[in-house]
Amino acid sequence: MTSTAVIILNYNGARLLRQFLPGVIRYSQSAQIVVADNASTDESRELLKKEFPAVRCIELDRNYGYSGGYNRALQVVDAEYCVLLNSDVEITDGWLQPMVSLLDNHPEIAAVQPKILSYNNREYFEYAGAGGGFIDTLGYPFCRGRVFDHLEKDFGQYNDTREIFWASGACLMIRRKVYEELGGLNEDFFAHMEEIDLCWRIIRRGFSVYYCGSSTVYHIGAGTLAYGHPRKIYLNFRNNLRMLVYHLPASQLVWKLPLRLALDWIAALRFLLRGEVRAFTSVLRAQANLAFQFRKVFNTRKKLSRALPYRMDGIYYGSILLDYFIRKRTRLIG
């Protein structure tokens, strides 16, 4: 097998490591297993030394978030392919080889994700990745098998192998050279949507992102922050707006960004009407951050535009807001 490293980013996840790391070791015997620890304050490091001495532990000096943690880990891991694997993922026998074979046989593919099912409701797809990620014309991400909070039951409808727009950060295999060439994950994101930003850069670079339905993992989800946590809401809204500024051509950005700001205001008011005051303020903080950091964000956009052509390949040219809330569609891409 091509040299492969499975890298688990950990922050105060001793319980998850004890639960899921044995399976990673058992079913990834051809790969090197690495845990990158984001300066955990629980017993994670002691646990690794005592119960998993054969697993390499990269001890970071502070919590660099998802982006910074993986960037530092990949700098010191020697492998052709790297799997960015969440600590709350249960893998299955034979999960690795189909994705490795896909990259081995298709040099134009830079990244791939497996089928991601729910650990707690195993017949259903999981929110973060499901059957492969896409993005609509206004920048809202969704998945085959998951549109907003609607999750499909898995009955084999996504057992295919096909091109997608983004691969889930819960389990993302990527060519290390491409990762390095593109500068890795954007550390300004800290966490959430950084994998979509990376995949968009992959596409702009001329590579493809794929889904491999013959590989399956089970994801708990929200292992660090619950899905409705105000911090998660803030990062999702903030990073989604930043991503649009980074990647949309000027002819689209001039009207899509104001429209998105208005739609995010509607989302914020919806939170407020439901009594979710902290979620409401999270959206407002996200918009304020974009305003205060706009020069920095725009400078990043200029650097990207000099290095990468604008490409919109694979975008769903519909609106999932209209499809889901008005047309009541829950399955947008087959």
C-alpha cells in the first residue's frame, strides 16, 4: 500500500481515544497511526503513553484548533497520503484500501472521503459529510444524504464513487504534496468549514475531490462542540462568509455577499424568535468580524487570485433555501 498516515487530532478527548483508537489500530495495520494533541488538559497524553505506546503522539504546545493542529502535524509526518480523522469516528474493516486505490489509480484526484454514517443512529447518514459534500450558488453547504437538519436513511443509494465539491473533515484522505502546495488548512478559520475552503482551493488548482461509497465510517459528531453551541454557530457563519470572499469571482461577489448578509440576518432573527439569544448574537458577531477584518480577508483573496484561477466547477446552481423550505425537497443530488 502507498505510504499512508492516519492522523487523529485530539483535544481533551481521552474518553474518545480509549473508545475508538483500538479500532483504528486494528483496521489500519498498513498505515502509521498518529495522534496530534492540541495541548490537552485531561489525561490524553498519559493515556497514549500507558495504553497505546506504539501510537506516535505529536505534543503541540497549545490548542491550535483543527486547522493549526493538522498543519503542524502534517509538517512532521512522512507519508504520501494523510487521513485527517476525527477522534469520534469508528472505522470499519477494509475502510482504508478503497480510498488508497482511488488515489493510486487517479492522479487527478487530490482528496477523498468515505461514506459517513451516524454512530448513534447507524442506519442514517451523519450530518458532517454523509454521502459527499456540495455547495449551492449562495455558498450554503449541504451533503448527499443531509440537507440542513434532514438526514436520509442509508439504503445503498450512495454506494457509488463520484466527484463531489467538498470532503468532510471528519474523515478526509488527501495527497500530502497537494496539501503542502496549497498551504494546508487556513488557520484563520480555526475550526469549521476549513475543509470546504481547502477543497475549493483544490478545485481551483485543477484537481478533483471524490466520494468513495465502498468505504464506511461511523461518526458521533459534535465531539468537541455541540451542533447548536453558540461558538460553533459563530464559526460556521463567520467562516462561510470569509470563504465566499476568498473564492467567488468579483462579478458574483458584488451581489451574492450582500444577499448572504441579509439572509444571515433572517437566520439570526429566527434564532431570536425561538428564544436562542446566544445563537442570535453569534450571527451578529460573525458579521461584525467580517466588517472589522475585511482588509485582512480581502488581502487573502488577492493572494489566492494571484496563485489560483477562479473556478466554480461542481457548484449546485440552485438554492437549498428555496429547495428545502419552499419546494420541500430533501434530496438535491443523486
